[in-house]
Amino acid sequence: MLATLNLSFRYQDETVLHDLSFDFGAFPVTGIVGANGCGKSTLFMNLNGVLRPQQGAVLWQGKALNYSKAGLMEHRQRVTTVFQDPEQQIFYTDIDSDIAFSLHNLGVDEREIARRVEQTIELVDAGSFRHKPIQYLSHGQKKRVAIAGALVMEADYLLLDEPTAGLDPSGRQQMIEIIARIAARGKHVVISSHDIDLIYEVCDGVYVLNGGKIMAQGKPGEVFRQASLLREAGLVQPWLVKLHSELGFPLCKTETQLFNALREPKEA
């Protein structure tokens, strides 16, 4: 289980994370939202051990993270991160080699590598462009390759930084479906995003950060109904929640659910 306990982090004289306690095992998909500068990226770098808190701790299975080289290597096999820019995580010109890169470094058996690559190609729906050179892929396709490169580790947690940034509507919907498939396989997903509608739709739990502090936490329907709190954090309500709050529409997680609810004949 991935968690933090009273975690604080500062850059020189500026504290950017204040006494944060998260439980990322409480929900299959957890969202972290906040305005620019609220500390989301710094939090992710603490979670994967790139940064080390000055106070408090990142916890894995109830124990403080081991920052030795071996300890961090083991941790990053259990908790993998996909950055906003997929170019940061792509090293080869062909997809199969790129996805298998980390497994080769770990000395995994070739047959096991082949099995995992096939599995992740299917999971991120990359079969249609699998044999295209990576430089010819779209931004969204590169994101899916980067996610496959993380999933091939068969980690317990996947940290996604702005997974829908730069995607067109079709690519965004594909990303939503990929996240659902990952969670359905028993993996935990943690998403940091400005896409408030994405967080509302796909997450089971959400944290709101403001100035490096947790302002609210809980189920999305409960948190996102607090309009004044969201405004204070520099955020807006998801459009489905706003329809519920302003017009009394049923509170639904997706537009399909809303349309189906509105089509149902009302009782006389």
C-alpha cells in the first residue's frame, strides 16, 4: 500500500508541501487536483523517490521508503510513473523494444518479456500502430506507449501526470478506457490532472490541494459539490456536477448516465 504520513517538502526556503497524509490504497483510482503551483508534481516526485521529504515519510506497505539505490529500484518496480510528456520516457525508435527496455535492464527472461509486452500492447490498445516507428506516432499514441512501458513492470501502482493533456476528444476517451482497464486488473491508479471532468468521471476518491495543503478529500460526488471550496482552490466544478447543483439534474458520473436518466419516464 502506498501512503504518506505528515509529509512536508521544501525547496531551499520555500515549503511547497505541508504535513500531507494520503492513503492511495483506499480507492482503485485516486485523483489529485489543484491549481498550478499547488504541489502536485512535487508530490509525485516524492512518491517515486526522486525527491525526499524533509519531514514525514512516504510509506510502502506501512514502512518508510528506503532511499538506498537498491531500495529505490525495488520501489520503482512497484510504483511506476508516467510523466505528462511521453518523450521523457521513450528511448527507442520501435515500440516493442521501448516497452521491453526496463525488463531487459532487470534481466527478465526473454519469454517472460515477450508475454508482458504482448499483454501491455493489448491493454493500451496499441496493436494498430505497433510496427510504426515511434517518431511517426501521434502525441496520444506516444502517451500510450509510455504507459505500456510502465505497465510492463506489473507494478501495483501507476502514477499518471496529466494523462489527457494534449489529447483530442477521441484520444481522451481512449485514455479513460485504458485507465478503467488498468483498474479492472486490480492495479491502483493515481492521477494528477487539471482535467476536472476526467477526475470526476474516472476517480473513486479525490484530494484537493491548495498551497501544498489538503483542502478536501473523499468521494468525487461529495468533494466536487463544494463549489465555494473549489473556487478557493482555483478550481471549477465538473460540468455534470454543475448541472446537478445549478439545475437539479441527477448527479451522474458520465454524460451517458445523465442522458439515460433523463430519458427514463417519470412516474405519474
